[in-house]
Amino acid sequence: MKRVLFAGAAILAAAMLPAGANAQETIKIGVIAAYSGQFADTAAQIDNGIKLYMKQHGDTVAGKKIEIIRKDSGGPNPDVAKRLAQELIVRDKADMLAGFTLTPEALGASGISAEAKKFMVDMNAATSIITEKSPYIVRVSLTLPQIGETLGTWAATKGKIKKAYTMVTDFGPGIDAETAFQKAFKAAGGEIVGSVRMPIANPDFSAFVQRAKDLNPESIFLFVPGGAQPAAIGKAFAERQVDPNKIKILSTGEPVDEAAIKGLGDLALGRLSAWHYDYNHKSKMNADFVKAFNAEFKRNPDFFAVGGYDGMHLIYEALKKTGGKTDGDALIAAAKGMKWESPRGPISIDPETRDIVQNVYVRRVEKVGNDIVNVEFDTVPNVKDPTHK
């Protein structure tokens, strides 16, 4: 107990040093992400987005040099993320926190942000409640209720689907996605015929997929986190011969990301999803972004990458507004209401909730030439997180 209290006191002391003591020519951004473990590629793509933005826009803002300090959480561990956030602020003298591959990391660091009054940019973690945990948090990624509610309403109305079975990972984002989809689907006249929640570190989805297939539902709504799991559950659907032309498979974007689709090949055709970004999105800004990203990293950007890229845009623009001041109150005031054109389309930060407002695209996996890709065919504009409405 004494050690916890001391850590808190140290954070407050560090945060409340006189302005002169914090005056510096370098602005330090502490990035917490799962650079190792099952979600290492997720962290790598967030980091690639950060690196590309800094390459294009330089490493100096408002006359001060930007320094990135990276910390590896190793996975969805809130205690590790909390410790890393403390180290960044107390020992490394970080001016702000950013990154956050998964919700547990963001929740672990949120209390430190609140206590030390440090600006914190959530570049990926997608549970609604995150922005409520500190008045200094702003999110540039997505929330699962944004996606789940949009898809639930669309499925029951424009999609003309009457019955659905839901399969989600049993942690914050999955529960958010399930709750929002089910509520919206039922409100629009649909019926939920069953549901299952799956372990977060699950490597084998065979039993869950078989259970869903045995019910022979009209449709399945699916959420698993990005990383290794989309390909694994896609493989289970293929092995159990779940045909998307007979049982409509609806999902958030992760289960039909680029790697999952490539692994499935023709078996992915017909899969439906709602999502906020895909490298196939048609706009000049996105075409330029994809080209630059490929040139730099020899791969396509994904939604993790665009989260890192937009997160750096927000940080740079907020620092320009504050003239390089890094106190949490000044930066969060600068971020509220900010609007810009992203590779994903027009986005903004809700001034009341500090959460992302963006288009949600409904897509179908189709063959375009020799490629199998997500093709957008409907857009729901300016979607807010429904839990904040």
C-alpha cells in the first residue's frame, strides 16, 4: 500500500513542477503498445502510422523536437500498462501518453493520465468507457458500439436480415459490440436466436463455430480482436464449411482484414462487414497514403496504421494551437472539436465526449480483378458512439 501511495505522490509531484522546471526544447511522447506477443503486429502497424506521419511532417512542432519513447506492454495487461505509464511520466519525463493496442492497456494507463493531468491519445483501444476514465483522454480510432449499432440497424433494415446469432470475444470491446448490435438489430425488428462469448486468448475456434453452424441461423454477427485471431476464426469457418452464401456472416472489420481475407481466399467471398477504414477506400488522400505507406513499409496500411497516423496528426495540430505548451488542460482544449480529412474520410473529435466522429462503411468481400478485397457499397456518415449520445 505504501508503495502505491508513494507512486501516486511521485506522479503528482512530477506533474506539478513549476513551468520553468518543465521548460524544454524536446516534447516526449510515451507510446505504450503490445510490441511483443500475440498482438505484436497490431502494435507494429500503429507504430508504422506514427513513423510515416513524422516522416511526412517532420519531427519538430512549434519549435520543439518530438521524441517518441516506446514501451512494450506485452499484451492486454492493465497492471503492466499502469506501471509503464508511471515510468514514462516520473522517470522518462514524458509530456503525454499515446498508443494503446487494446482496451486493458488504455484502462490501465487512464488513472495515471487523470492523476498526473497528462494528455493521452488512444490510437486503437475501442471500448466506449475509455474516454470517461480521464478528462485528458482523446480517441482517434473507433468504438465498437459505433460499428455494432450501425451494422445492427443496417442488417435488419437494408440488409433485410430477420434472425442473427452473435459470437464475440469476452472482453470490453466484444461485449460493447455484442450489446450494440443486439440492441440495434432488435430495435429494427430483428431477432437474436443465440449468442456466445469466447476467451480473449483463444487459439482454436472450432467448437464455437460448430455450435453456431448446428443452429443453422440466418446470419452470424462476429467480433474478434485484430492480430492473429481473424485468420484463426476464418479458418474454423472454412473447416466447418460455413458458407457465407447460405449463412450470412456479418462482422466488424477485424475478421475480414487483409490478412484474414488472403488466408481464406474464395471462402471469404460474400462476407459482410461495417468498418471505418480499409486500404481500398476510394479517395485521393487514401490513395496517396497507401502509396506512401507501401513505399516505406512494403505492406498495406490497416485500421491500426491509420489510428497511429491520425493520432500523430491530432498531437501535432494540438501542439500548434498551444504554441508547444504540453500541459493536459491546454492540449485537451485544443483537441476538442478538431476536424480534419483523414485517409478514412472526414473525422472530428466530439467536444463533449472527446471521442471520434466518423463515417462507417458497409462492405462486401468481392473479387476485383485478381484480388479479393472489401468493397464499400453503403456509407453511414458522421457516426458518434451511441453510448455517449
